[in-house]
Amino acid sequence: MDSNPNYDYRRGSLPPRAPLASAYVPLQESVEPHYQPQAAIGRGTLFPGLDLPFRGMVNRPLPESPLGELMAIDFVADELELYLDTHRDDREAFEMYQTVLSLAKTAHEKFARQYGPVCQSDMLGAESYGWLCDPWPWEYCKRGED
């Protein structure tokens, strides 16, 4: 403990307006190459150039399932959106983003039709409330194994 009577542990010993930290984000050079959706979820990024696992740890890929496929497509859309935030003039990336959004819309509609609502807007126009109806999406996979 500091022997200074004016010491305040909540403030530390930095001078006023001193920066607490400086972040560094590496510049992403291009869209290509990119991971496939399932691999991207496991790696935590769509772009190999930004794949910097914490202490070398890598997530295991999700088991293949309809919900996993939907999550993978949404993940790719999110990653492309983040890329386009800083590279808005990249036409190729924007075209890929449009393609992925179309795939995501189709996959989402198919999933909701087959397994039930995924988000609140899926309940619009429904005949009755059916948010929590069995079986859950992951239980469909288990049934096929029986």
C-alpha cells in the first residue's frame, strides 16, 4: 500500500487524463481467402488473416445440425458486415454480403417453417402462440438417431 495519505486505490497513480490503454487492431487486407461457415464459427472469425487464437486455443466446431447451419450463415453475415464497416468500397465483399444475406433469409424462413420460430418476428401472423413447443431443434437430431 502506498504511504501517501492522499492515495486513493480507486484512482491509481496515473496523472489526470492519462490514457489507460491503447488498443491495436490489425488492418484486414482482403476478403480472400476466407473460412467456410462451419470452420469460421470454430475459429471465431471468417478471415484467416485475423485468426489469432488466445493462447493457441481453438473452439471445436459445432456438430452439424439445422440450427448450427443457420448460426453459421448468420455468423458469416456478421463477419462480412464488420469487414464492410471499414472497407465500404470493396465491391466483391459487398456482393458476397448480399449473397450471404439472401442465403440467411432463405435458411431462416426454412428453419422457422420446419422447427418453429427463431426470433420474435417469426410469430407475426401466427394463429396461436407457439414459442416454446417441443421438440426443440437439437432434439430433432436425436430422434433421427433412435
